[in-house]
Amino acid sequence: MPLLSSTKHEPRLAPTVPPPGATDVFVIRCTGECVKSYEEYTAKRTQYVLPQWQEKYFNKSGLTYEEALAIERSVEEQIRSQVRVPVDVSGTFRLQQAAVLALQPI
């Protein structure tokens, strides 16, 4: 998640069903947050659009929330594409590391 003032920001996710008694619900597109009032929606939307965000890997600042999120996802995808450990082999590594017996009984 992008950083705001050097702290991790976790947006509140929108519920799948509007809250009981809510006539109008505003959803912030970039985070999926759900708010009840238009004033809160505009305040939060303005916060996400302003270039005050920082991405967590290279600490590049002066980004909007969506720009920082896109950079972070791109870096994470590049890391995932470079690390190629098959899922079935990773369990074998853990088993051998925890084993105290000789390899023959395993």
C-alpha cells in the first residue's frame, strides 16, 4: 500500500451490501472505500488525487495514490516473475530443513 506521511495507509473496503438505513452510498473508485456523505467522499477523493503519496519500495514521493499503487504493483509483478520456485518443491525444502534423521528414512 502507498505511504502517506511515511506511514502505511490501509483504505476501508466497501461492503458488498450498503449499510442499513443508508439511502446514498458513495464509493471511491481507486480504493473501493464506501462513505455515506458527499462531504466525506469529496474530502477522501481529494486526498487520493493530491500528489502527496509515496511508494514503499524506492520511496519516490510526489505521487497520487493511483500512481504510487501502480508503481508498487509493477515492482511486485517484476519480483514475482524473477522468483521461480515451484510450489511443490518449496514444501520439500522445508521438510529437509526440519529433518533430523538421515535422508534415507525420509
